[in-house]
Amino acid sequence: MKVRVRVFAGLRERAGWSERELEAASIAEVWPQLGLGEEPAGLLYAVNQEYADRSTALSEGDEVAIIPPVSGGAFRLVDRPLDLAAVVAEVEDERAGAIATFQGTVRRQSRGRQVIALEYEAYAGMAEKVMGEIAEAAKERHDLCDVAIAHRTGRCEVGDVSVVIAVSAAHRHPALTACREIIDDLKGRVPLWKKELYEGGEEWIGRGS
């Protein structure tokens, strides 16, 4: 079967390309054809924007995404400065007695390095879909009124806001708890990565990056 393969972040730079067509009958046949050496630990695969395991059979024209370990995430991907008030406005509800927010910002020091900026890259389409799944799960788990999330893509300077989460609920405890859980889930599941640019070099950040 002829399929289209997409790679992202550190894998894209390592390969020197972002998309390629090849013949494969299952996901297990994809990596050996890429000529990128031993398969790194922690990779995930998706077929037509749905996570899939290596035994999954492929059909003609499928899109196979090879997803490095993820870092960060959002409902809406934005390539410009984020507006906290606009995100909060999306969750305002007459039923809500509390609105909790979280803002992630780019800090100057990270792991003993002087950071210059961060660059974010996402698998658009699938990223928003997974973000929506995380939000819906949180709404059901904590009986929330609503959830809104926005995440930057592209370059973010030190001090810039890279992610905003707003959660509304009848009471403060579920709102605050949901905010914490959502950012943790975003960092672990959404196909969005960040490159740390620091004095003297750069590095993709994330498990296995």
C-alpha cells in the first residue's frame, strides 16, 4: 500500500524532510524504510490522525504520523501572542461560581542554561482533536461548565505566554483541580513539541528528545 509518512520536531530535522511516500502494509513496516537508524524509544504512531499501534494494517492513501515524545499542548493553536481575557471569555457561564486559569510562560533559565527563546511545533489537526478529548474528559470527571485552551506555535521569547487554560465550574475546588490535570495531560498526550534555544546551542525538549 502506498502511504504518506509525516515526521515532526527533532525527527524532521534528523531526516531532513517532513513528508514522504512509501509502500507499507502495516505501521511496523514504516520505520525500517526511513533510513534513520535504530528506532528511538518513546515514539508514537497515528494513522489518519488517530493513535495506532505498530500492528495496525494500512490502506492505500493513509497518512502515517510518527510522533516524537510530546511536550505541551492546546485546544487552539495560535501563532501570535495569547490573550488571557479572550480565553476566559470563552468559559464564562451563569452556572459558574469559579473560573480558574493557568498561564505557562517562557522562563530565562532552564536546567542550568540561559534560554534565549522557545520554538513550538505541532501536528495541526490531530493536536486540536486530542486537546478536545482531554477537555471533554475533564468536564465529565469534574462536572465543569466549560474549558478553553490556547497554545502558541512558532517562536516565543522569554516572558511570552506559551499556553493559557481557563476552566469554569460551580465551585473552586473542581476548577482548580481540573486546571492542574489538564496541563499535565496536555504535556503527556498532545503532539506538540518545543525546541529550547539557549546560549551556545539548541535542543528539542521532551521525553526521549
